[in-house]
Amino acid sequence: RVEEQDFRRFAGIDLGWASPPCINASVAKTDAGETAEDQQMARGVCRFIEQARPRAFALENVSGYRSFVAFGLILGTLRECGYALHY
């Protein structure tokens, strides 16, 4: 589980990539919506960014993910760590 990992061993890698499950943000799921687990995973991704500090970072998901608190957590961490953002 991403939220249980120690990412310091990856410090300085060239590219970090996260692709959290999209099922809860997908238009294909009629009862879609963010869960506590989505936010937990995002916090794990944030820890990855903070600990590994990759030269570049990519986040892949469906467009509905942009409305999630989880997405905001990741964006906030990227900004705090000095990354330029494009999405």
C-alpha cells in the first residue's frame, strides 16, 4: 500500500508517476464519489513526492479526479515542493 511505504530510497530519481484507482471518479460508475481511501492514497503519494523529490512527477487519472480532495492534496504538495504544474 502506497500509504505504508518509505520512499526515501528513491531520493533524486528522474521521474515519479502515480496512477491512483480511477473507479470512484469515473463517469462509468453511477454512484461515483470520493472515499476516505482515495484521500489515504493521495497522502501516500504526497509522502512519495516529499521523500523522493523526483526531478519530474506525473499523475494520471480521469478528469473527474480533479474534483476530489485527494487531487487537491497532491497539487498542494507539488506546489509546496516547488514543482511547476500543468494539467
